[in-house]
Amino acid sequence: MNHEPTSSSTNRPSHVNERDGIRVERRSQSLTARFNRRLVRASKGTATAFLTGFAVVVAMCLCWVMGAADLMPFNWSIALAASSIATVTAAPIIYYAQGIIRELASSRRALSMMTEQLAVALHSAEESNAAKSRFLANMSHELRTPLNAVIGFSDIMQNQRFGPIENPRYVEYSKDINESGMHLLDIINDILDLAKIESGQSNVENESDFDIVTVVNSACAMLRPLVARQNVLLAVEAPDRIIHLRAVERMIRQILINIVSNAVKYTDAHGTVKISFDCRTNGSLSIVVTDSGIGMTVDEIKVALTPFGQVSNNLPNVPQGTGLGLPLAKAMMDLHDGEFVMRSQLGAGTTVLLIFPSERVTITESSCHAEDRLPARAS
């Protein structure tokens, strides 16, 4: 009875052959690698002499083979001539190639060392950043708790809620303590927000749909004391359509406060800060904040967008901030898949564009006119 070989039995030899082929290829690669390593370890002259001798042997063998095949007459004069030609031709080429190979090997070793050093440095930086985030998270409670007490008690003393304070200077001191505590709390909140975003702990899970013009008006209302103190005109050119944005309302309000307050602070008295809206044809929304302030150079813009970056100014009564407002605004825009674009020219003002993708924007027609949606101008 004839037995047909099964599919498994037929496939098995080919599988074994494939493995054997891989083993032979790996063995040949290993032999070549070992041979190359030995050549590199030897001196350049020794390696050149060895390879040149090998070329001479090959040339003589070729002459003998061609003579045996009656392709050409073979004698020792011809073999010696071929050997001389091989030596004169191959030696300088092999010597030069050995130099290139050794330089490449040296560069490869240096690159390997640099890669290891960069990997160690990256690991160290990641650990340091994680340690910084943990430190800020732990310090948040330690700093906020006493600050809340300072702010609360100073507010009670400032407003004399438990009775009048005889010396009026104590009331002034309480006011200073309260304002300083609020300022310090704002700085701590900005640092913590930026640290959470950088460590990936902040997200947009609590996003909702809201009228963006209402949020802009709310941010402008919170900045009225600053606008009045700087004697700047703040105007909002509201659109004639209702624009809903899907985002985290608190973050969007914080972005607007950071950008507009920065524009107001660095605008001369009687200058103008304008907020407008641009509904683009692709469905995206651009909120444009333009000021007539002192402006910045390209290098100063890079500094301003760097955490804790400080740009010098010549305006009186403008305190230096913490350098966190603009970087925090940009980081929050990145969380919303938006774009933060800043354009400025020294002495000609600054324009900031907040561009939100169409997926987050819903535009509907409004029955009211644009001027009915404008907030009261602050000056």
C-alpha cells in the first residue's frame, strides 16, 4: 500500500531547511564580524599587508586557473606581473579604506556612548520632573491651608466684622496682608495648574457647551479694576451669531484672563485692548485679542512663552509677574486641541489668536444685533 505523505511531513523538511539557512547565514555573519573585529584590532599597516597578500594570492590563483583553462598562457613571469599589479593597485586602496573603517568604528563607539549618556540623562530628567510634580502636589495642601487662614482672618480684620479697630493703620495692614495672600495664592494655583498639565494629570473630562461671548464678558468684568487702574479702553466686538464652545469653562475663562490682563498691563494709558471673534469657513473659531501696547520682538515672544520667562518693559507702575500667565494659557489651549498664536512688533502692539477646532464649535443665528450683545466698555 502506498502511503501519501501528509502535509505536516512535507512541510517539515522545508521548515528545517529554512532554519538551517538562517543558521548558516547567521554563522557567516558571525564569522565576518569576528574577522572585521580582528582587522580593526590590528594596526593599519598589518591589516593592509594581510589584505594585500590575500589579493596577490587571489591574482596568482586566477592566472593559474585561466592558464589551466587555456584562456591564456601561464608562466611565472605572468604570475609575478599580476602579483605586482595587484600589490601596487590594492595596497593604497586598502590602506585608505582601513583608515575610513577605523574612523567609522571610532565614530560608532562614540555615538553608542553618547546614546547611553543621553538615555541616562533622559531617565534622570524624567525622574526629576516626576519628583517636582510630586513635590508640588504635596506642597499644595501645605501652602493653601495656611494661606486660606491668612486670607480669611485678614478679611475679617479688614472689614472689622467683630467690632471696630481703634487704630486705622491696623485696617490698612490687614488689607495689605489680604492682598498679598491673594496674590501668593494665585501664584501657587498657576504653578500647580502648569505642573498638573505637564505631568499629564490635567484633562478636559469636565467639558461642557457654553456661550463663549458670555464667558468673555465674565472675564472682562473680573478685570475691570485692572482696566480702570491702567486707564485703558477694553472693548469686545461680539459677533452677530451665537457661538457655543465645547470646553472646560473654567480653563477658557482663565486663558482669557491671563491674555487680556497681560495685554492691559503692557498697554500705555489711553491705549486700547480689543477682543473680536473670527468664524472661519472651515468651522473653526478664532478669538483675537489685540492691544496697542509696547509690543515684543521675536526673541521676547519666545521668552514670554517660557515658564517663568520675564520680558523687560519701560512702563511705569507695571509690576513684574511670575511669567506663568502666557505659558499656562498655551498649555490649556493644547489640552483643548487648539492653537495659541502670538504676533507682535516692538512698539506696535501685540495680537494673540486662540484658535479652536471646528469639532468644538457650534454656531447658530441670533435674533439680536451685534451691538445688543456688546458688554459695557471699561475705561
